Amino acid sequence: MTETHNRRPIHAGLGRAGQSVKRFLRRINAPAYPGNPPAWTNGMSMAVVLIFFLILVLHPYDEYLSRSLSSYEPLRSVRHLTDIGLSQWYLIPAFAIGVCLIGIDWGSIARERRIRFGLVYAQATYAFWAIALSGILTNIAKLSIGRARPKFLDSLGAGSFAPFQPGYDFASFPSGHSTTMGAVGAVLALWFPRWRIPIVLATMFIAFTRIIARAHYPTDVVAGYTVGFLVSVALARFLAGRRTAFVFGKSRFWPDMRFRERVW
């Protein structure tokens, strides 16, 4: 009897979680609301083109910049910051928050608290998928391109590639840590719009430490940060078009968090 009684809350929570997932899938599969801008803009396409040309311009200087920056003594002290770009620091907490909140009986809690929990759940879920999706794209690119790491600079040079070579050694382009920092920079810029510029600059600097640590070339970092940032912004815009987690406000580029004004 006790065992059966203990199972009921678990089954109920799983049922509510399943319903939440179904509602979410219906929302994202629905067309965008009329009048909302698209998830991907012409300006974002232009940014990709400009970054592509920047990478082409930087590529001949990868070896020189890698050697110079990694050996520059005043910068060595910031090497320890590079692991801030590890994706698990962000994926695990976001996933844990989402799991804890997905099975809540939303009808049994007060409306104000429901709005607060809903905001936290929606943003944790968004952050998880922004970092995860950009990371997946980067890992596919890493495997397809197969660029040798800077540790092989003396033996193989900066232009050595071995596509579809599994493992760490030939996974330099794009930088995974920089992708994570690009995604984190976009997520935090959406959450804290007043601090948008300092946030972007700080996350760019952390991505830059990958060069100092001699784990990546400058072009790896530029490409990785761009992937993480643009994928995360595009995902937020996609959700805003369906009024899930975000909505479009005064800015037609940066969406606003849904229900934020009711919480703060």
C-alpha cells in the first residue's frame, strides 16, 4: 500500500513532464505569429560573410599570432581562465533546473510563483539548447575539417588538415570552448541587456585565452565564437516568433524574455 502510494507522485510528475514536452513541441512546430521577424536576418548573413573573409585574412598569420601570444609573458597569467569555456559548467546546471521544474504541478501553485518558475524553466531550457546545439554544430565541423592543434605547429605547421580523424589532436577548427563562450555571451546578453557590451567583450576575452593556452589558432577562436553567438541568437528569435521563452519588443533584433516584466 505504501509502495503504491509513493509511486503515485512519481507517475503524476512523469505525466506532467510528458505533457509539458508535448506542449513545447507543438509550440515550436507551429508557424511563427504573423508580423514577427524571421529567426535569421539578412544582417546575420552579412555577419557570416564578413567573419568568413576575416578568417581568410587572419589565416596566413595564425602561426605568427599563435607563437607570439602563447609566449608573451604578461598574458600567461590569464591561461587559467580558459576552462571557463568548458560547456559542462553551463549544460549540467541548465539541464538540472529544467528536470527539476518540468514535472511541477503548475495548477497547484500561486500565479505569481508560477510565472517565476515558468520564466526560470523556459530560460534554463533555452540556455541548455543554445549551448548544446551550437556545440553539436562545432563538433561536426571539427570532425569534417580535421585541423591539427597548435601543439603540432613545429612538426605539421598551421595548415595541416586530416578530415574525419577522430580524437583531440585534429579538432582545432572551430574552437569548442570559444563556441561555448559565444553561446554564453548571447544568452547573458539576452538576459541582461543593460550589460550587453561588457558581457560580449568579457566572453570574447575568455575565448581569446584559448590562443594563449596554445589550444587553438586565432581563426579557430573567431569561427567558434561566431557559431555559438549566432546560433544562440537565432534560436532565441525562433522561439520569440512563437512566443515561447521570448517575445519581440521594441528591438527587432534582440528579443525580450517572456514574462520578465512581471517578475522584476
